[in-house]
Amino acid sequence: MQKLAEHAVTVHEAHAAAAPRERLCIATRQVRPLGELIRFVVGPDGSVVPDLKRRLPGRGVWITARRHLVEEAVRRRMFGRGFKADVRVSAELADELDGLLERSALNALSIAHKAKLVILGFAKVETAVATAPLVALIRARDAGEESGRRLAGALRRRADHGAEGKIVQAFPSAQLDLALGRLNVVHAALLAGRASETFLARWRFLEYFRADDPGNRDRGSRQRNGTILEPGS
């Protein structure tokens, strides 16, 4: 019995290892890694919905995680051909998906804050840039330039000594206020930790989705060395 159980585990692991990690994008007709794709399924009412965590039941189709490709798929009715069925597709699907990815990233930032991995207040952030195990600097998209230059300069000086600093500028102050439960958030420092890595992964994916140029994953931020990870990770 024990040998049978061990054999079953081995077979299960072999199937998991052999599971395809690439899918065909219905917009570009290219096979791409899962980490660069978004899965869509058909809901009970026949409408196409994004499956960011890739857990929803049913047949899925995949599109490279670029806003303009989702818009093209809607415009050219690619979802119906992909599902081989009559489906309902919202004309605002790209906007809805952008909102989902944005909320996913902000929710992860909120969790990182609850895990005490987010430092708030300019003076504390400035100190953290110089001394703390920092993984990112968060700056409101609508913040003034002077304080941002000061902190960015400190981050660059620290990076010369091997720090993996990134500057996140994807969100306006109002959204940071809601995510962090504090008014007038302009700057924040993100400390090393699992919740921080989850936020950074979701932020990178949001940036990837919003980038117009297929060779540019960093529009709207100053992140330069990130890799694209799964949105639900």
C-alpha cells in the first residue's frame, strides 16, 4: 500500500512538471509563457470574464497581457472564435481589466502595510532609504518633483552599494490613501518581505499591461530590472 501511495505521488509530480507552461495568444497567434498572458473564461451568463488567478472552471482562452491586444481582440471579435461559441464581450473589457489589475496591486500593498512592511512619512522614508532593508520606494503619481528628486538621489546612492531599489509611481495619492489607511500619502518605503514581493509582482504585471510599446515594460514608473510574474502570485 505504501509503495502504491509513493508511486501515485511520483506520477502526480511528473504530471505537474510536464504541465504546459506556455499557451497560444489568440490575438498574436504566438505561443508565450504563462507569466505574460491573461486567461479568460465564459461565465454562467455567457459573458467573457478575466481569470487572473487561473482557477475558474471551464475552457479558457489566452491573450498576451497588453491593453492594446485586449482591445483588438474585442474589436475583431476574437473571443467568439477562440471559444468557438457565441459569447458576450463588454466593449469596456480592457478598462475593466485595468481596474482589476490595479485593485489587485493596491490590495497587495494594503496587506504589506498590515504586515508592517510599509514606512510612511517623508522623514521616516528618507531614513529608510539610507538604512533599512528597502526593496522599493513608492511615490504618488501626482506628487511634486522636488521631494521626489531628493529621495531618488538617495536611492541611487544606495543602489551604488548593491541595493535593489525600485521606484513605483503607478498610483495617485488618493489611491495610496485608501490602500494604506492614511491621508495625503505621497511617499512610502517598502521593506523586504513576502507581502512586499507579492505587491511588486502585481505592480510589474500592471505596468506590463499598460505599456504601449511591446519592448517597454516600464511606462509610468522607473522600474528597470523587474521580471514579469503571474498576477495572482
